[in-house]
Amino acid sequence: MSHIKLSGLSLIAGLTASVAFAETEITYWSFWNEPEPQAQVLKALMDEYSAANPDVTFNVVWNGRQNQTTVRNALAGGTSIDLMDADMDGLNGGLVGQGAAVPLDGLVASDSPDGGTVGDAFYPALLANAELNGSVGQLPYAFYTYQIFYNAAQLRDAGVSEIPSTWAGYVDAMKAVKDSGVNAIAVESDIAFYNINWLNYLLARIAGPDFLLKAAEDKTGETWRDPAVSQALELEAALWADGLIPEESRGYQWPAGQQTLAFGETATELVGSWLPIELAEQVEEGFEWGAMNFPMVEGGKGNVNDTIIYAVSFAVPEGAEDAEAAQDFIRFALSKSAQQKMADDALIGVANASVEWADVISDSREAVANATSLLSENLGLKVAYADYSSNIYEAMHNKVFLGQITADEFINGMVEQTKGYWENR
Amino acid sequence: MIGKRLIGLFVAPAMIVYLCFFLIPTGFTFYSSLFEWSGFGSEAKFIGLGNYRRLWNDPTFWLSFRNTLALLFVGGFFVFFLAFLYTILINSGIWGKKLFRLVFFLPNVVSVVALSAMWAYIYNPRYGLLNTSLKSLGFEGAGKTLWTSPDNIFWAMLAALVWVFTGFFLILLLAGVDKIPADMYEAADLEGANLWHKFWYITVPMIWDVMTISFVIWIINAVKMFEFPFAFGFLQVPQQLYTLGIYLYIMGFGQRDPIYQLGYATAIGVVMLVLAFSLIVLVRRLMRRDQLEF
Amino acid sequence: MTAFEAISLDKHYGDFHALRDINLSVEPGEFIVLVGPSGCGKSTLMRTIAGLEKVTSGDLKIDGRSVTGLLPKERDVAMVFQSYALYPHMTVAENIGFGMKIAKRPKDEIREKVLAAAKVLKIDDYLSRRPKALSGGQRQRVAIGRAIVRDPKIFLFDEPLSNLDAALRVEMRVELARLHNQLDATMIYVTHDQVEAMTLADRIVVMNAGVIEQVGSPLDLFNHPRNKFVAGFLGQPPAIFMRLDGHERTGDGLTVQFSGTSVDLPAPSRQGGMPFEIGLRPDFFELDSQSPSLSPTVEVIEQLGDTTLLYTRLPDGQQATVQLAGQVKAKVGDQVPLRVNCKSPMIFDDGGENIYR
């Protein structure tokens, strides 16, 4: 408790120096649903902030995942919203990308209650992702990593003593798992945005993280004929062919796939770091979670430490009546004590690099700490060409991944559809 | 003439309401579909019929359109086939008429999310009710079917949807059947009519109006079908389940992607409106008939 | 052989005992009318004959063959419903030919038979009309036509005239009587209207509370009702009943006293119980200004032209309906001098049974 009080005191000190807020009500529309632990943490933070700043109160609307859409419609209707949050890519493709958010560069450069600037506290790679066209329009406060999550005991039992860092090593390890009588890899057939990470990672490892955006932006579509694509498709197809992904997974509707992990039937799943929390109630006592980086494909141009993330950021909509107060709250929410509370109570990764994460996702923190760069979902495609990303890229991949079309059909289809996409724009 | 003026006076409020809440919004919808607009503060850009040209060349739109038609016709066929079948059976004088009515109608009062969770359980490849039942009945091969694999998921969803909607239309049809005097059937019994004769020569002609309304309601429901396939997709609706309604939503509001193309979405909405409207006009034309008195 | 026979028929609806021990046999070509107040079981009996209701126990025979377990269509009966049950979406011809159509009879045969039936009923001009374009009487004929084309062993009529107006009802009644003669078919007819019963029936079956009270020819029932219920049910205006103040058996007859008068009657046809009430039909009263035995006060007068109806009250407060031949000049409040002439005496014992039957 003592450090909270301390930070509160230092905050008051900081505030009295800068602005005095008179009777301010911050209208906050949230990306979380009220019962979620993240919402509970945010609630506690707001209470704490109000206790330290008696003139500031909060008016919260818990909208859940469709928050940005709801905020958009409300803004168009003339509602004033001071603070909102959404996923980072969504914001860069939406509110921030459309220039409807207040730039937060000043906030990044301002003093943090923990000493140094607000920006200093971030994982540098994470803050870099928040930047769009040379300006920061959103500040991430929590995030998930996409990694291969595993049941450490099952890997040990299969004789996998060292976590593989190469594709060949990974495939061998998975084969060992399979031979030990456990399914190697879990897949949810209907969730395209889970499955797409196989191709995202393979392309990033083989051809580098910029390749995908380049392929999408090639108006002839021909970049899709690059050998990197067919190699990536071959590698993922081999996982099915070798029985590392059970054929039955084609019929798994979420959460059927991940439940096989909880039941001890499957050892690994390529998924976001929310998995240990989602399965917390279902796994047995003492379940040992591990997460490994997506392996490096031998001879590839990418970096094994690059990790795809899904972050949640605050943004201040243009025209907010209390933009200043909202930014001050963001500063507080990014402070070490506030971030620690988020990490402890919501079991989610946080933006402040000095904060320890919960045990079940400690491997994720390590990956982030070692990452040279953090990649956004679909390697930036989601932000730049959201409709292409969802309607063409993810949808086509799910077909080839689940064996509805061949690799050639996928490549030809991507060439065609990319061309069509640009012609039709 | 005073009479005419008076009629005008009485009709005026309804006309004004109709104008304000239907015609003007419809017109505005069409107008909006001529713009490119994200919905965020920025200016909407007039692009004429550009959104419609894009739709014409958009494979995902045609996929959604095909799915909607499949839902409308294939789904409609089974919904009404079953609704009529149950109408015949329930009306054949078996016990428990009220119970069956309740059982069949129940899905309509349960939230679609709960329903899709239930169907996910039924369809689960390994633990699912369907496959375990098939296996226990000795159909080992059929019991291994992956009902929700990408090749089957649309039809699996459609089957569940038929199950949901059959009850609703069954209630409508039964309400119509209940209005048919019992002695019509008794007279037919004496004349030697079997269940099919009674259904085809008495029930169908005498609930013709109810059928017309039911078809119209189905068309409206099917063309704007959204909730059930959407909920069936849980975290993310797979493209196999896209309907026009879902594609509209994805393009206008994003699901988990920042696709914010309101003008384009509106154009999809206009297509849905035109589709529903023309089908309704067609059905009403085809089924037009004199009013019955009985 | 009997055309129809009911043997110890019982029908329960849950606790309600709708038919009790019904025994009835009908000769071929007979016109039987089931009559009784609403809820007496007459319609239920008809519906069990048709097979629309199952019997709880007992047996039904048509032409000597037991049909108790058979479906309606297997019984070879035709029924004309009170509502006519015409199909509104079919033309008259289609309505009449419906049974033949679903039996897949050749089209020519159907057309021929429909036309023949329509001619009998004089509706051959309306064959292509829908029921809603017909008058009530015409609809009734269509319903009958539907029965005729089937040439059934038994025709069943369930209050067929009750939806028609009075004039039409009389017309159709005559029409039905004529039709019965023409077809020489066995007909069972349900009505609550005793005039229809009296005019149409070869034999009347009077029912009450699920029981057959009496079966017999109209006049037999009218003149010799078995009990007070039958006596009160048949006859229009209905008979009145007066408590006897006393009675004495004489050598060859019975003298009864009631309402301050005394009437000599022939000997009862059976012993019966203690004479209790006298039944008086309105035409049992005659004008007698010389030596009136009763002089009730007129309360209401109805002049019917050929007869005059007087609703009167006797000095002891009892009411009497009096029907006098011709046009009787009387005013409300007049005392009319009357005597009693029991044309067919009705004396009911303490059990309600007529001792003159």
C-alpha cells in the first residue's frame, strides 16, 4: 500500500505544479466490459485518481470490444468523449488514422511521476508501434503477444529438453510430442485471425516483416508468386500432413481447440497471451505454462525475436472537452504502480518495461524484452488495408490452411484478388 | 368534398409518420450510399455510383449474396417443409398439441448466443451430441463427420437456423389452421380424405393468407439475416457464414478489423432493401387471390 | 335387416356422461329425428354414428355390420353439417364432387354425378359459383348435394336448418321431406325444433340428459307421451302442468280435481303411481259460457287469424295457455269462461310417468 500512497503524493505534487482542474468530469468510453478484470483495475485506478484529485470525477461507459465503432457513432452525433481505448491496430486504422484523435506527443515527452519522461517507461518497440506518420496518437497500456504457448510438462515428458528456435527443431519437437501420445498443435478452424499467424510468422521469418505489406501493395499482385509464399505454405501444410495438427481440428469451433489443451490432449497452440487466463479455470492445478517464440526458418531474412502483439491503447478524441485532464489520467495509468496493478490483477502484459508480469505469462515478457521489434497484427496489413486484410488475406489463408484450396490456388487467388482490389478501389 | 377532406385529415398523421420514419430515411440511405465515408469526423466524398461498381466487382459481396440466397431459398424450403409437416402432424389430433407448440417455439425466446453455444456442442467433432449419437447408433463413418469444417459449416449453421425458425413459422401456420372450422375436416373425414388430402385441399387453400404473410416475413428475415450466423461464428465470423447483413456490418462497423466504410456498407444495405422489396412484390403477385370468407 | 342399430351405447367425456345406455334400431328408408334440448346428447349420438366420436362402450351396426371400430370414411354415411362445412375456395361443383375427386374417380363420372345431384336440388345453375356467392338456402342444398352424390347407406343431418330464416326453414323442411320420399334413403336428423321433428319424422327419438326418453311416431309421442318431459317438449305452445288437488278412481274412469275444477277421464291405460299432475295442451280448453268450469283472467292475447292464443292466470295464481279456434274477441283483464276437454289425457304420477300412455 505504501508505494501507492507515495505515488499519489508525488502525483499531487506534479499536478499542483502544472494544472489545477476545477470540477472536471472525464467521460471515458471503454473497450472493456465491466465484469472483466481489466475493467475492474481501471475502475480502481479511476477511484485512486479521484481520491488524489477530488475535483476530477469519471463518467464511464463500458462498451466492450466494439468501443471504437460506438465512439465513432457517438462523436458523429456530437457527444463529447474525453478518453477512450481500443486495440492499437484498430485505432491506427480508425480514430487515429483518420486524424480524429488528439496528438499525444506532448504527453510522451512530459514528466512521469516515476521520474524521467512518460515515454521513457515504455518498451521502446511498443512505443514505436504507437507512432503513425511521425506522431503518437495513442498510448498503449496493456498488450498480448502471439506466441506458441505450451504445456511444459508435456514437452518434458516427450523428451524435448531444449525449446527449439529453428523450424526444423520445432518440427522435431512437435513430432516427439506426437510420438509421446499427445496431440502436438491445437487449431481453431473457424477463427481466421488465429490461424493467420502461422502465415504471418512464416512470411516474417522467411522474407522479413515488410514482405506482406509489399505483396499487398503490389497492384499487379505478382509479389504473391514470390518463393517465400510457397515455402511458407509448404511448411504449414506439412504440419497437417505429418499429423502434428490433427485432421479433426478442421471441425473445431472456438473454443473447442484450446479446450484440448486444458484437457491435456494437446501440448501447444499458436495464440495470444490471453490463453493462460482464458483457460485458468479449466486447467489442472499446477499446470505449467510456457511460451516460445515462433521459430526461425533456416536461411530466412527475418529475426526470431520479432513478436506479433495485440495492444490496447488510450486515445483522446479530437474535440474532447477535458482533453488535458484525460491526458493527465493517462499519465497516471501508465505509472509504475498503476501498471503493476494491471499486471497483477488482470494477468495481462503491460507497457511499462519496469513492471513484472504474472507467472503464467512470464515467457511473454521475456520475449518482449528481447524483441528488436514488435509486429502488429497481420504485419501492418490490418492498419493499412483493413478490408483487404480481413476479406481477402485472412479468408483466403483460412481456406488454404484448412485444405479447402491448394497452395497454387491460394497464390493465384491472391494475385487475382490483389489485382482486383486495387482496380476496384 | 368534405368527405375527402376529412379522410385526408384522418390519414395525415399516419402519412406523416410513414414519411418521417420510412420514406425519408430510405431516401437518405440511398443518398448516403453515393459517398465514400469512414464515419469519423472527416468529410464524406461524393463518388456517385462508385460503391455499387465496387460491389459488382467484389467477390466477398457475391459470396455474401450467394449465402443469403441459399439461406433464403434452401433454408426457406426446409423451414416451411418442416413447419407444414409439423402442422399436419400436430393437427392430426395427436396428444400434446400445446406441448409441441411450446417445444418448437422455445428456440425463439432463447438468446442466439446460447443457441449457438448449444449447437457448437452438438456439432463438436469428438464430444458433440450429433457424432456421439451417430456412433452409438453404429454409424461409425458418419460419426466422424466434421460438421463445422469449412466445407460444412454453412450448412451446419443453416440446419441450426432452420431449427430455430421452423418453430416461429409453425406457430403462425398453426394459428391460421386453428381458424379453420373443425367441421371442414370432419366433412372431409367422412368423404374419405387422408392427412395429405386434408392438408392439400383444405388447410393450404384456407391458410393461404397466413402463408403469404409467412413467406413475406421469411423473406425479410432471410435477407437481413444477421444475428444467428454471426453468433455461430463466436469470436470471428468465418467467411463461409457471411450474409449480406454480416458483410454490411463488417464493412461499416468492423468486427475486429478497422474497416470503416460506411458508404459502402450503406450500398450493401440498399441492395438488401431492393432484394427484399422485389421478392416481396413477387410473392404477393404470385400468391394473390380472392379473400376467403368462412 | 335394420339399417342402423345402436346397442347399449355409452359415451363419457371425462366425468361427463354424454350418452347412457342408448338402444335404437332404424329400419331402411326411415326418417328418424333425434330431438331434445341442447346438451341432451342428440348431436353426440349422431357424431358417434358418423364415427367422428368414439363410443366408450356398446356397439354400432350399419346394415347389420358392426362399425364401432371403423373410421368415418369406412362407414358409408354422409353428413350434412349445421354450418354446411362447405369449402370456401371451391366451386359448388368442386364441393359436391370433392369426395369423388380424392377417390380418384374419372372426371366424366364426377361431372355426371354432380350434375345429377345438382338437378335434384335445383342448383345446377350455380355449379361454377363459390359458396360465398350463394344464399343460405342454396348453400344448404350444396351441402345436401355433397351427401347425395355419395349415395350413402345413411344420411345424417345435424340441425341443418337452424342457420336459415324462418320462411326458408319451412321451405327447406318441405324440400327435405320430398327428398326423403324421392331417395327413399335412411335418414337420421338432429334438431332441437319440435316442429321439424313432428313434420319430418317417421319416428321421433326424444332425448334428455344423455338418455332416450321415448321413441315413436310423432302423433304417438304427442298423444301418449311417456312422461312429463316428452309431454312438455312436444307441442307448440307447450303443454302446461297443474298439480292435482285430488283424484278418485271411479268404476270406469278417473276423476281429478285441480285449480278449483274437476274433470272426468277414462280409465288409465296402466296402473302407475299416485296421480300427481295433469298435463293440459292449449287446445284442451274450449269456450263455454253456459257452464264454465274455469274462468281465468287474460293477461296477453295473440291473434293468429285461424286461432287465438290467450295467456291467462287462474284465480289460484297458476298460469294457463289457452288456444281457441277462430278469432276470439277478448281483452286483457277479461275473464274467459272455459271448460276442459282432455282429448288425449295426460296424468303424471309422482314419478313423472304418464299413466295414459
